Amino acid sequence: MNRREFLHVAAAAGVAPLLPASNVSAGIASPSAETNPVTRRHFVWTGPNGRASEADLKQKYRDLKAHGLTGVFLGGLDKREVAAIREAGLEAHIWMWTTNRGDQWIRDNHPDWYMVSRSGKSCFDKPPYVDYYRWISPVIPGVQDYLCEKVAEIATAEGVNGVHLDYVRYPDVILPRALWETYKLDQTEELPDYDFCYSEHTRKAFKEAAGRDPMEIKDPAHDQQWLKFRYDSVTHLVKKLVAVAHEHKKEITAAVFPTPSMARMICRQDWASWPLDAATPMIYHSFYNEDVAWIGDAMRENIQSVTFPVIAGLYMPAFKSPDELEAAIRLVHKRGGKGVSLFGGVGEDYWKAFEKAIAD
């Protein structure tokens, strides 16, 4: 199943798919204090369209600008799209897959880079959940160098404002609750097939750091040293990527899991420790069988946990009405969020709700 097919299956099931530095920071906002509208930034995720004419691209981004957006998270580096985005007066941030990579060069030259589950299955040929889940280990120096090169390619491209990291984590050891039925799983506890990484590289690195083999840990779900080792391995990688982006005077942001506590539990992602210019936590309430009010609860934890700006990622198919979207955006602002980023199609009535919410 490829990514397009998986998106279709997830949509049919009524849930979303598995995406799902020197700080340029305004500091910590009070959880109850709304941010100044002038300081807010609003984005939308979009993919490049190689078949679109230059005129169509220009019109697309002029329309997005007219809705009140600040910038775009573009799924891949495309010169025509970047030029059209910038001409419209929007920021161009290139959306980059990080530790989830199925690059043919890696598969041909470094199958050993791929993460291995506790049950011994490699993401190289037995990826978890879906075929595109091809995770490489942040522990490996070669992986770090490879990803630094990818960040540099983006950061040095003409017209680009920033790098937007996605999939910068381990695979989901526990899926969002709404997906359990889709995959016929009960993940009330961590299962060996989805607990990563136990590759030779990672085991060796942990042995050197802790004097133990992680394969011999009796309760890996609660072993604090083993958990922290994996949190820190991702954080170390992010710090290197941030340094590259900042060397080229470009911003670096990341799409992360809804809250720091959830991210640590679900995918070994300690994003509150990262030196980002901003984070866009994916507060996709439908994934977790929650209502719109939960977005405000998640933002409260986020704002209290970090010193960099937080821009709430909102999943458009989860909103049952334009009024729900408006309410969500107002909650984000009330909790101190620095804006929102929209993922998924936005209908005209929803754009009107968006414009109304950000105008206040």
C-alpha cells in the first residue's frame, strides 16, 4: 500500500493516517493570555503540482495569501512552487521527511541503517503498519550526516525561508486510539513488533553508554535509561539539523506529536528539549477520539513546556463544521499559541471561518 492508498483507507475509516538553536522565540506565553495578532503566523500544508501552469501556481498562492496565511509548508523542494509562493508574499518552508525515509540510495547502499524491532523485524523489508514506514536510526553517524546534507540542500535553495522537519522520531510504538480498529491491534501495552530500535548499531551504542544490551531488558516500556537513550538520540540529531539550518540563516521548525508527554510515550520524541524556531504539534483531535476542547488542553501543556513559539497543527477533515474550526483557532490563541497550520482540504466556508478567527 503506497501513501496515496493509505490516505484513502484512513479517510474511509474516518480517521487520519500516521503522519500524522538559537531560538527566534517570543518567550513563554501565559496559558490564559492571548497572543498579539500581529505576532501570529498561519500556515497550510500543500504538495507541489508539477502539472500546474505558472499562471495557476501564482493564482493558487495569491488566493492563499488573501485568506490571511503567512506561509506554506511545501512537501518537497520545487523551484517553480517556491517562486510562486514568494511572489505571493508568503513564506516558503520546505517539508522534509526525517528519520522515515525510503530513499532508494539508502536502500541500495545502507540497509543496515534501518531500524529493527524488538521482534527482529527490519524496516528495510518489513516496515510496521504501512509500506512507507521505512525508519532509519538517528544513532548512526552516517544517518546524521546524510540528513544534515538534506537540510543543507533545502537551506541553500533560492527563495526558501525555512526547513520543516516531519517524521523526526521513532515509529509509533502505540498508535492513536482511533487507529487500533483499522489495524486490528490492541496496544494497551507495547508490542515487540512496534518497539524500536534494536539494530546492531543501536544495541552497540547503548551498551557503550549504559553497559547493557537492550535486548536483555525485561521491561523496556518502563526502563527509564533505555527510554531516555532513545529520546536523546533524536534530540542529538535535531540539534545537528538545527545547526545546519541556522548556519545558512534559515528557520527550522518541526511537525511533532500533540504534546510533549504524548510524544515521549508514543514515539520516543522529546520535542520540548529541541532548540527549534517553532513547533507545529499535530493536535489532530479525531485521532484520539477527542473533541475540539481537547485542542485547548493540549495547547496549555505545550505552552507551559517550551520557550519557542507553538503553532497548532489542525487536521481539517476532523472538523464537522466551520464553527468548530473557528472555535479551535480561538482556543489556540487563548492558550498562547502563535498561530495555526492547516492540514487537509479547506472548503470555502471553512476559509471564511478561518479568516474570522484570525482577525480578532
